[in-house]
Amino acid sequence: MDAEEMLTVQWRSIRSAIDEAIERTLRRLPEAEAVEAARYIAMGGKRLRGFILLELAQALGAKLEDAIDAAVAVELVHAASLALDDIIDEDLTRRGNEAAWIRYGLKKTVMVSNLLIPFAQSIVYKRYGKLALERTVEAWLNISRGEVIDAFVPLEKLAPSSYLEMVRLKTGALFKLSAELGVLAAGRSDLLEKAGKLGEKLGIMYQIADDIRDSSDPDKLKKEPSLRLFKMWAPTLDQAYRKIRELLEETMKLTRELVSAGHTVLELIPGFVIKAMLGRLP
């Protein structure tokens, strides 16, 4: 089995572990009536953020059980943000199923999403302490700031270059948190800044790849201002692919700096993220 095949096997195993841990965690919600809706909001997905968190933590010497709660928290915040995104964008489906707001209605979806975010923050605080909580709160603040730019600032008032800033906030923030919590779960707060840079760049790269894919859909392009901003930033896809290649090189360098030589699988994660979105490297 080569390194790429090993990475795929590990991803599938970790994705299953995260799914099981999310199921166990949601049963602890004191609001029993919200569990079914919370489970629906949280189900499915690639679990890339949790995967990055766990791979980094384990590469730094942590056991899976040391970092699984952090992965659950990150994935719950991500799921809540997607549920709210679907309301804002009026998307009817998510991950091949009805969007949560279609299934449960606007009020219940907003309430459960708003419940999941502080629930995830409390998990982080109880297990990993104040610094981890601070990073989690900052991540949600940045995600929300990015959403506000997307929803409230007219497209004509945005320079094409503001696309990367919005992506850094909306998507980069949660990938950044994933890497930060990964090093904190491993007891390596000395690596926090470098891990944050890695995660943020992975998130920007991921979102560019996602927008390359979605920009070919005329309905999405018409409905989503962020995609039109993407087209302003990259009128031809060559610029987008060039940026991905640049970020790919930077993230691979950062992974090598974060962990000792020999963690070949971890070094493959940046390429794995792109392949998950585009099916290939640019």
C-alpha cells in the first residue's frame, strides 16, 4: 500500500470515528427534543477539518482519544454554520438531502444551530482549557464576519481582491481552528502560530477549489454573491489554479516544519484536500 492509499484508508477510519463520537456527544445534549434535529444537521460530510485536526495531533504524539473531542467540536461548529448558510443562500439541499431548514423549518434550524455552537465551545473549554476556547470563539467571530461581508456588502462595493479576505474569514477560520486545536490537544502550544498558518492556507485553498467547481453552475452563480466575487477575482480559472498551486507548495512546506521528517502521510494532506474537491491536483 502506497502513502496515498494509506492516507485514504486513514481518512475513512477517522471519518467513522468522528461520526461515532458525534453521535455519542449529541446524546449528552440536555435538550432532548433537539437531538434529532442536531443529528440531522451534523450528519454526513467529508470531515476534512476533523481529519486534519486528528492527523496533526497524532503526528505530534497525541492519541486519537486525546483529540477526538476537539474534532467533534470543530465538526459541530462547521455543521451549524452550513445549516445557517443554507438559510441565507436559500439552498434546498445539503449533502444530497433536504436542507435542515426545509426539514425542520426556519425557527427550529436557527435555534438548534445556535445551540450547537456554544455546546461545541463548552466541549473545547472543559477538555482543553481557556486558550483552546479563545481560539474557538475567535474562529466563530471570523466566520460570522465573513458571512456579514457576503450578506450585507453590495458586490459593487467590493474590490476583486477582497475575495481572498472573505474566504480567509469564512472558510480559513475553521480550518485554522482545526490545526490549532490539533496542536493544543497534543500539548504543543508552542506550535500554535505555525499550525494556524497551515490551517488558514488549507482553508483558503479548499474554498478556491470549491468555488472553481461551483462557478460552473449558472443557478449557483446567479444566487450566490460570493461566487460572483470569485469570478471577479479570477475572470479566468488559470488565476485560481495558480493560487491553489502556490498555496499547495506553502502548506506542504508548513507540514514539514510542524512535524519531524518521516510523516509522509501528513505531508500528503494538502494534496488530499484538493483532490477531495477537484478530483485531481491542478
